[in-house]
Amino acid sequence: MLLFVFDKAFELVQEEKFPYDKQYIEVIDSYVKANRKEDALKLVESLLQRQSYHKKFRKLEPIREKLLT
């Protein structure tokens, strides 16, 4: 149920500019723990695109690489 809330929240703010928050790592980890690795990867890739306005999103690059292995 909790991941459904994250799904919906990120869907609703897809076009919004919001700042980086280290809590995204916990959200991504929740997807992985729920056996939703592909969804975790999609989220990471979406968040990485936000580097254009907030460079701290680069911190998610190692997580992306880990998900790809």
C-alpha cells in the first residue's frame, strides 16, 4: 500500500521541479525490498533527469549503477 502512495505521488509531480532529498534513497530501497526493482530503476532514472536544476540528484547515480547489475 505504501508504495502505491509513492507511485501516485511521483506520477502527480512528474513535471514539477522539486529539490533533492536524501529520503529518496529510502523510497528507492523500499521498491527494491518489495521486489519492484524495475520500478526502482525507473524512479532513479526519473530523478536523475532532475540534475538540470538541482545537481544533488547526481548522488543517485551509484544507486542506478547498482540496480543495473
